[in-house]
Amino acid sequence: MTTAATAGFSANALRILKTRYFLKNEKGDLVDKTPADLFLRVARAVAEAERTARDREIWAKQFFDLMMARDFLPNSPTLTGAGRDMCLSACFVLPIEDSMESIFDTVKNAALVHKEGGGTGFDFSRLRPKGSFVNRTQGVASGPISFLKVIDAATEAVKQGGTRRGANMGILRVDHPDIEEFILMKKGGKSAGNFNISVAATDVFMEAVRKGTSYEIVDPLKKKAVDRKDARRIFRMIVESAWAIGDPGLIFIDRINKSNPTRALGPISATNPCGEQPLHPYESCNLGSINLANFFDSAKPDGFDWERLAEVIRAAVRFLDDVIDVNQYPLPQVEEMSKANRRIGLGIMGWADLLLLKGSRYDAPEALALAEKVGAFLRAEAAAESARLAKTRGNFPNIGKSVYKGRRMRNATVFTIAPTGTISRIAGCSSSIEPVFAFEFTSRIMDAEIKDVHPIFAAWKEKNPEAKLPDYFVTAHDISPEGHLKTQAAFQKHVDNSVSKTINLPHEASLKDVEAAYLQAYNLGTKGITIYRDGCREEQVLVKAGTPAARLPEERPDTLTSVTDKIKTGFGNLYITITFFNQKPFEVFASIGKSGYSTMADAEAIGRLISLALRSGVDPKELVSQLKGIGGSEPVFTEGGLVTSIPDAVSRVLERHFGGARNGSRDMFQSQCKQCGATLPDEKCPVCPNCGWNKCS
């Protein structure tokens, strides 16, 4: 790539573009060779929605300039799919009714959406509870959680657009009879890995939590109350699980529906995977974000160029509205609903960078005031542009069933604050409205280390090499949960969709801290909350000393299937038997012949400890990491290389069946990118700093 063609793009941004977004031919050769090639392809494809050839030419150039300047970037499906007859939307909600036909239609439809690169949300609340009588088969229902796991398994099998696996949001109403099983379903750390889950908390439930009273449990099949539960006990279960693994989150479902401009179409019951986009059944939404850091201007009275921001907002709204018309929808029902409401989700990124440039601490009063001002400005300008477009293009078809009846409006909603993990990497700015995670970050990829330094931090250090860092240079864990929530709430006042925001908590945070955050989120008027306690996900694999979490191994069934491998060691042939339960490794038995009693005892002990770990949910790859390469007194060469000890031999057999840790032994509290192996930041939905991989954005 020439210097001119890549000016302004970091090495990591170019790597991400090449890996994830540049068009390739059948041989795998790059068709897009520079960012300009990519953005020109996208701009021309989106501008095809314009009415005349002259308009298509004018707007293709404006859209191209927006993206090349990184003032605005659309969501990843638009960057990858524009000009390729693919779906350009990021967010979908698919309905599930209480029948086998509906459930497995939804499984199929979810696979079609994931194939196109979209994320899906589901409300499982209409499904009859576990154990309910099924009249037709004279059997009993397996319940909503079992079918959530079916969709999870289907998701695992479908590779999204050749780049990533699908992401899902699973929601269950707090008054469903199976709510306790739902709350606890991910607590083992291994179940439903392709799902984020949230409890749909009603106002009635939250009020019962406040008062310490009970609330009704409603059977969706019988359509009547069948029980009462203690609200604080259920709330405590939610808090404990969120403390342990970051799930479930809460969505305040009544608040979502009260603010829904198309509520006459029926209730919204689900959101997309990250929670920022509530949608009707079969509805989709396309997203894009403006880089606020690009509008910092020290020459302006308040250090911000509001006039230029207004121009970019208007062009971005037009871009997103055009996407609706050039889009290739995965299902006819989705196309019909999406074009009837024409929801768009214009959002922001670079918020933390803007505050750094202005010298404002993330959680300072002036920062919160600016958040409200920016939010109000974006909403007003975006709505005004949508109304202007309606004059020439027409209102969205369902306007008569909306709060805009009798007015002009092209789009039912305009403002969404979504995660911007990958596109903010391309833009070279901080993600969404999140604080900077770390100013210096080292990723290990294979045997190499790549060091990332935040550019604003680096520039300040260069100018002030000996000076103490100002107090406005704060990272996510320097900010209190209240500071995170107040920022979310400040923007939420003006967002007609919703806000995706992770409330970061330190590892030492208590259950009371999580409880306080969940209650404060409701009291501040947000539409939902997700928390992430530093290190909690990895803790479910190997528990840190001194933590109260207890892991109990699963009970052993009477009969299990197994495989037995033989491997040569310095002490003779080692026979390793691996049993399986629910298609996962469950136990390991190791025995060695013609050897001393102590060697046989060591082999048996290793097998017992591995079995205990597997039955407690530890990933076999973690066991490979810990055992591989352990030295011994009798190393021996085999067909597979040098076997240094009995533990090393066991690790080789496990690796043969289940794969190994990419970088060998590692820190048990780090996680790695599934695509390139780089070390990921410890957060709920981390973005790879090297290749931009992210499971859910």
C-alpha cells in the first residue's frame, strides 16, 4: 500500500481492514487493496438508493469522504457486504412461539441471519415451562432453556460470513416459571457460549424488590398466575450470577415499551445481542457511528465544532436510510418489517478521546453535562434530517401506528449507542461511549509481542516526558460504577433506541456493589444494564484463592462412552482412557504397565485430578496448557516428538482429541483471540487489539 493511500490509518487498522473487510476473489487474492478501495465500494453501493444518476454520483462522493476521514463508519456487515448482494443490517429479533414448528423455524431463520453476519435476539418467555404437559404427545415439555441451547448449538455450527460466529441475546421475563433455571444457566461458565442473557425485569418486579414483597409468576401456556416468588430472593440470584460471570444483565422491559415510538404494533420483548437495539419480531436495524474526537477544535469557543457535526449527522442519516433500500434481507418477513418501520441507529464513538482532548475527566460534572448536550444535539439533528427526507421520500409506512402520526418522519427511530469495537479500531478512536480500557496494552501473538499505546496518551507523554499524568487520564477501572452509570443515563435521556454500556467493576467488587449498580441503573432511567467484574469469566475455569465461589463436580452416570489411546513414555506404554458425557470429555483414566508402584500411583493420581477438573467444567485446553512440557527423569522420542514425562504424555493425548492452548502455558486469568491468538483485554465483550475480532459486535 502506498503512503498516500493509507495516510491516517494505523498499522493495526490496516491489518484489521485487510483481514476482515477487504474484498477477496475466489483465489483469496485481495480485490480491495487500500482503504479507499473499500470505502469507494461501500459508498457506491449505498448511493444506489438515490433517485437519479446525478444524485448517486454526488452522494457516493460524500459518503466516501465521510468514511475516508473516519468522521463516520457504518456497522461491520455494511463494510463487508456492500456491493456483494449481502445483508447490511447488524441487529435482528426473531420470534419464538410455543410450538415445535415455530421453534425450529426460528433455529433455521437464525442460521440464515448468522450466515449473513447479523446478530439475533430472542424472547423465550412464550414457551411453556419445563415439565408442562404436552397434550399431543402425552409427554412433558423440556422448557425454554433447552431450546435456547438448541439455538446455541446451531449458532456454533454456522460461521458468519466467513469471519466470525453468530452472537445472540436470550431473554426471559422475570415472571416466567423457569426464571431461576434461566438465571443460573451460565453460572458454570460453559453453557450457551454464543448467548448473552438478560432478565426482562418488569416495573412490578422492581417495585417488589424495593418493598421486599413477592410478585406473581405467570404460566404463558395457561395465561394465568400459578405461583408467587420473593422478589428480593430472585434479585439476589441475578446479582450473584452477574457477580460470578457477568450474566444475566437486566433489561427494563416496561420502560422500553413506554418509550417505543411504534408501540401500537404490539410490545417489544427482545433486543439485539448487546442490548442497544430493542426490536419488534422480524425487525432489523442498521447502525453507524460518528467519531466525536474528530470534531474537537481548540479554536472554537467550547472546543467543539457543532456546525460540522450537524453536517455529518445529516449525511450519516441519509446513508443509513439508503442502506435500508439497497439491503439484501435474509428473510422476507424481515424485509417487510424493516421497511415498514425503517429504524436506523446512528451512534457515536471516540467519546473518551474527546474528553481527553478537552482535558475533562470521564466522570466529571462537565463531562456529564457535555454528554447530555451531545446526545440532545445528535437526536435533534438526526430527527430533523429524517423529517426532511420524508418530504421527498415519504414517511415510514407504519407512521400511522406511531407517535409520529400526523407528522413527517422517514425513520421510526434514529439514535442508538452501540458497541463500536472493530470500527473504532479502524477509525483510531475509543470505543462508543466507553472509557479507554488501557493507555498501554501489550498483546502476545504466537512468540511475538505487539505493544499498543493510546495516541493521545503518547502525544501527551512526548510533550511532557517528566511530568505527572493529569488526573483526567483515567481508564475504565478508575471510574466508579456510579460514574459509568451516570454517563449511560445522560445519553439515554436522548436515545430513542437504547445504549450499550458495560459497567466495569474491579475484581474485588462485592455482591453489594453489583446490587447497588443494578438498582441505580433502574433509578437513573436507563433501559438496561450489563456489568462485568474484572476477571470473573476466567475465575469460573480456575477459581482464585480466597473467593467464595464453590465448584461442585457433576455426578457420574452409570454408563459412559469412551476412547482409549496408547502413547510411549520413558516408563513404558501409557494407556489413557477418556470418557464422554453430553459430547464433552468427562473423565480420564491413566494406567502404565511394567513399571514401579509409585509410577502407577502417579499416573492414577493425574487421571483422578484431571477427571475432577473436567467434571467441574474446566476446558481440556486449559489442562493441556498446564501439563504440556513438564519435564521428567526419563524423556523419550516418539513419532510425535519428545515426550518429557507422564504429565506431558497425558497432555499430548488430550491435545490430540481437543486441541491445545495456542501459546502453551499461560496466565490463567488471560483470554485470547479465537482468530489470531492475541491477548484480549479483560472485559465482557473484548475486542482483539490486533485483528479486531469480537464475538458480538
